[in-house]
Amino acid sequence: MLTHEDKRRHARRTLSVEFRAGGTDGLGALELSGADLSAGGAFLVSDLLLEPGEMLSLEFQIAGRPAPALAQARVAWVRRFPGPEEPAGMGIEFVRLGKEERAALDAWVRGES
């Protein structure tokens, strides 16, 4: 039987990455910390939780790249009631991320950069 980990399309790594997030309408701004990252999405630690399906704009730095990556993302799932070893937050899926940024992010997550 395949586990959730086996079904993932992208390598995933636990990293500390700072994200700047805002609504796709350009309103609002949040500083979020990413705890789990892949070329397909991230887990964002936050007490302020959006609803699944909501869209947001993200900006974050990929190691070795001079300019921050810009992405559009969709909230895929939310952890509202964390356990003792789990932070509250939300899983997001990158729905728009440049091809070069996605490749650089994948290499970074794999430890190749």
C-alpha cells in the first residue's frame, strides 16, 4: 500500500524558509515560516489560517538565487488543531511558479545547490 509520502510528486525537505504572503488581489500581507518545502508546495506555519481553495501570492528566497521567487499558491489543506509535536498551519500548492524557479527549488530541496 502506498503511503502519503510515496504519492508525492516532488522531493520534500524540512527547511526553515521565510515567506511573504498576500492575497492575490494585492491586499494584506503576512510573514510566514515554511517548515516543509518542495518544488510543488510547502507547509506554512501559522496561527492565522486560510480556507482550503483560497489563493495567495508568495515571495520567498531560494538559496543561491539573487532575486526572490514569486509564486501563486492555493491552500490545499489546513491543520487547525495541531498535536503536541505539530504546529498549526496550512499546506499550500504552487499553482504558478516559473520553470527556472521550480528547477532551482527542486535542486535546493534535494541538496544539489
